[in-house]
Amino acid sequence: MPQPQPIGLASAAAALLISILWGGNIVSIRIGLSSIPPIWSAFWRMLAGIAFVYLWARFTSVRIHPAKGETIPLIILGLLFTAQIALLNIGTSLTSPGFAVVILNAYSVYANLTGHIAAKYAHSVVHEEPLTGIRILGLTLAVAGVAWLALGHPDPALAAHPLAGNLVIITSSILLGIRQVYTRWLVQTIHPVQSVVWQMGISIPLFLTGALLFEPPSTGPLRWQAVAAIFYQGIVVAGICFIGWAGLLKKHAAGTVSMFAFLVPVSGIFLSSQVFSESIPATLYAGAALILTGVFTVVRLGQTRT
């Protein structure tokens, strides 16, 4: 596995644009949940996403069929992806979009920690930037922000079970951080688009099975806003953003790339306040400030020391 490259201007711009688009993900999930239950929502999202990504793979002549030795790693990626997305949708149905988007996007903390542990015990195959003192400071601030938000009080009109929802989103965030590091390792030997096709392809029958067993097909009349939200999640987020992000992970350290997601909670909070008229409490601002300060410390200060 090659050493990660420093983040250049083009990669930074791509990461920031993807992060802004990603900011609408949880807001769109919540819109979709107004008509479609969480697991059904994940199923329809991935069905739309895989159609787009498969066509993109055909257009760009990317090999989809795994070579010898690639099947098991791709299955592991798919299972990790399925669990993370399922928890994300369930947690979003329980807490407010503003809290969910900030808590989820502390995943860079877990990506850094996972990368550090993986590099320590498997340094011959995993190369991540070391945890210097300044990085540890930044990660500590971010973790403090997550803990603060987990016990916070979201807008009661949008959060049926805030504590449970926040804890589910934290679990999803941990899995997302682990997936970032695993994806970076995987895309060194396979094409990023192939990894996206497989993680969605494996998740689709699992989501369908779970939805048929545990959920009704809808929670109310099917609204056009819910359908549009599903397509946004599938084409923009699960398609364009996933492909772009996997491409960035092929060249750069997972911990560093994931830190560029600091715009996601900012745009997510803004969109939630506009779309749902969510009341943003001081708790959310304080927690977001701690997380973003930690992110900035690692990205801006930590990178200059490594």
C-alpha cells in the first residue's frame, strides 16, 4: 500500500464540494422518512444509487467482476456499509437532523483512531498519518463535542427519542470512520467505482430482507418530496459523492481526507433550520464548535507537524 499523498488544491476543492453536497444527506433522509420507513428508505436509495454507479462503471469501462482474492474483502465492505447506513437511517428517525448531522460527522475522529491502530499493528499494509500531540488535542476536543451533543436536547418537534437517536448515530459514526480506513486500504488494489458498486450491491438484498421482515412499505401517503429525497440520496450522495470520496481515499490518508468533512455539519445545520424550521439550541452550537475546532486543529495544525 503506497504512502498517502499530501492534500493538494484540487483534492481539497473536491473534498469540500462533496462535503457541502453531503450536508443535505441527513436532511433528505428525514424528508424521505415522512413517507418511507428507515430500512425501506435505505433500500430504495441504494437501488437508485447502484443504477447510476453501474452505468458510470460501464461508461468508464471499469471492471465490476472481482478478481481472485477480492470477493471476501468486498463482502466485508458491503456488510460494514449496510450496518452503518441502517443505523444512520434509524438514528435520524429518532433525533433531530441538526444534531444527527453534527454527531455523524465526527466520524473523522474514529477514522484517525482506527487508522492509527491499523497502522500500528499492520504497518506493512496500512499507512496513516501518526497521532502527534496536536492531533490528539484536536481529537480530544472533537470527542468532547460529541459527548456534549449526545446528552443534549434537540428540538422536541423533530426528536421523538433524542438520547437513543444520538447514541445510534454515534455508533453509525464509529462504523463510518472504520469504513473510511478500510476503503482506503481496499481501493489501493481495486477501482474506487468497483468498491462503491459492490458495497451497494451487497446492501440491497440485506435492506430488502430487513424491510420486508420489520417494516411496513410506507408511513403515510407517498409525497413527491420523499421521492425526490430518495433520488438525492441515491444519485448525488450514494453515487457522485461516494465515487468521488473513494477516489480521494485512494490517494490520501483516511484521517486527513475525512477531516475535510467539517463543512457537512455546517451546511446540514443550515439546511435543517431552513427546511424544518428546526430550533437550534445553544447546546448544538457549543458541541459543533468543539467538534469543528478539533477538526481544524487536526487538519490545519496537525498536518503541518507531520
